[in-house]
Amino acid sequence: MSWAAHELESYFLQEHLKHRLKTKVSYLAILLGCLLPDLFTKLPVYGLQIGDMTLIKAAEPWKYHRGWPGVGATHSLLFIVLFALLILAWKKNRAWAFGLLLGGWAHVLTDCFDSVGTMLFFPFTTQHYSTGMWAYAAQAGRYGDASAYFSSFGGVWDFLWLCLALGGPKVFTRKFFREEIVPNDSAWAWLQNRFRMSETTMLALYRAYFVYGGCRIFGWFIWARLINPERGTQTLDWSWGGPDWVDKAPDFQTADTWAGFIGQTAIGIAGVSVSMWLIWRLVGRRLWARAH
């Protein structure tokens, strides 16, 4: 899983998609979508630590978090579509529905880069899709996971997203916020009226998740490489799928052969494509037409 990429994806998407879309997109919805798959499911991955006791912890975090049975369905393309559809029906707001869709899909796709990956085409297949770039290590606990992540290509991945976000610096300017962010989402006017927020306060709120994501990257990297008492044995390992010293999650719910992989993928793509077409024809286009 990514430690900071999901906080930074929203700025990259907002900057690079705004001129390519014919509809408004809410930044707040993109941000919520980028966090959505983990929002209500992350606690049992690490558990709740109270003194020497660990509560509400999944026995197999990788299976609970990304597999089935488990909450791995939240990391699928169709789950994000259905959630966005519910928001469209409830709020009748295209900018929010589309933003949730973009952000949620970004989360699902970027999580394909760790060693466990995601069930992109669930429920039509439980096949996992993964590049195996770094080891999924939630089973090592929060600090063990942090050490493994920032000692591997996981940390490089987060630095890459930081650079991508910084690659469009105007996205953080007051002018961009005033002309692109606020007009696309009535939530900003509501915040201003309800809490009497000034433009400066709202701008700070808009920039906050970038600051938070950047601080997570540097803070955890410094801890993992300079403060971690186990750093002598938990060394920096920029090999594919590293670090080798961590107790890695086992391979599961993957095809044994390329033929099986291709077959499961074909079934998954067909199932998701037909489902999305039916959803649009039967429900989606009516809800979209009624929305503003």
C-alpha cells in the first residue's frame, strides 16, 4: 500500500485533467475518492494498540485488506462506480460523482504496484493484479511496514508522486484555487458561509493534504533510515519486490499459468464492461441528466 501517494494524487489529477474534461470536477471529491478504499477498512490492518494489547487486528492483514473473503472489494473498479452512482443519486451533483470516480480509480490502480495488488475486476474474478514493485508488509505492524516501505521502492514511489504534484506548481496558487477549484464545487461556498471561512483559510485547507503528504514522506523516511533502532538489519533495499529482509505477504488468489491469468482477465474485463454499460443505460444516464 502507499503511504503518501493517495494524498498527492488529487493535486496531480486536478492539474492534468481539468482541460481534458467537458464536465466540472470537485477537488474535494477527488481527494475523498483517493482515500475512499481505505477509509473505513484500514484499522484492522494494523490493529488498535492499547498498552501491550493489540485489538481489532486481522489475522492475515493482506487477505483482509485486499482479498476475498475480506474487504478487498473496496479496491475494485466496480465498487468505485457504484459508490459514485450512489452519490450522484443522493446529491445530484456531477462534479462530486465524477471526482469520486476519478479519485477512487486512482487509488485502486496505484495500489496495484505493491506485491499484493488489487482485485481490479471483482466480483467477476478474484485475480489480483500487481507489479510487485515493493513488498506489502502490513503484517509487520505499523512501524515494521513503515521501515519496509521507506527502505524499498515504496519510498521512491511516494517521492515520485511528490515530484508529480510539484510539477504543476500553479495548482497551489491562490489564482488557481479561486478560478478553478472554488467555481467547480459549491462545497466551498457552503464552508465559507457556514463557518465564515476567509479565502485564505480555505486556501490553507486546500493545500493542507499536500503538506500532510509531504510531511509523511520525509517524516517516515527519516524515522526508517535514521532513527529506527532496527535500521542496522532493516537496510535500504532497492531491488524489485524488496526489501528482502521483511516477512512478505504470500502470493494468493493469482492464476498458476499465463493462460489462466489471461482467461481470468478476459472474464473480468468483459464482466466489468458489460456491468458498467448496463448501469449507464438503466440508471446512470437518467441520474446524470437530472444532476447539475
